[in-house]
Amino acid sequence: MDSDSIPADLLDLQARFVQWRATRKYNREPIPEELRSATLEMVRRYPPSLVRRVLKFDPARLENKQQGKRSSRAAVRESQPPAFFKLPDPATVLNQSSASHSPSDCRLVLERPDGSRLIMTLPAFDSSAIKSLCADFLRG
């Protein structure tokens, strides 16, 4: 393929890649962001095979890295710290519970669809306290 059939802007980017390759400190140095974005722009305009031949670089590798970075950053941004709720004071709850409740402990195991699990061993709470705990945990 002769240089007459290669678009001028792609040839310009090729020259920038040649200059960068000549001046980089080591072979595996990451491609600068300006060259990355210019390459992605060329892939939108021209066939990837042409861009790959001219730049001597596979733009598909560049797109995969960009998508991976975006997804990991988005995951960090979207993840929220876990919500905590305050447990009532056991002494207060025991004083409020009726005399008919036994003093034995109960084990409460709750699991949300996202995999979060709460396991507690509690004194015999009344049903309204347990409902409140369950509702707070399942709400997230």
C-alpha cells in the first residue's frame, strides 16, 4: 500500500508514533494518553486493519485496556460503603420484653440477594425488634 492512499491525518499520527517510539525510555513503556485517544479516533474513522498496518499497533488491545479501566473505575464509584444500623441495647430490650419470653438466646441469620450475610446470636427479643432488625438489614 503506497502512502498516497493513506489519509493524511493517519500519516501524521504514524509520525507521532515513530517519534514516541524513538524517544521512549524503555520498550514496554505505556502509550501516552494523547496517542491513545488519537488512535481511538482513527479507529472510528478508518478500518482497524488500516490503522493497525500504518501504526504498527493493534488498536483492539488499546480498546480492551480502555474498557477494563472504565469498568473497574465505574465499579469503584458505584460501590457504596455498607450501611450500618444501630442495634438496640440488649438490657433495654430485655426490660421491654414480656415475662412470658424465655431467657434463652436465639440465632438470627439473614442473607440479602447480593450475598451480604448477617448472623447474630441474640437474647430473646420481642418480635417487633426482630422485624425491625430484618427490615433494616434487608433494605441495605
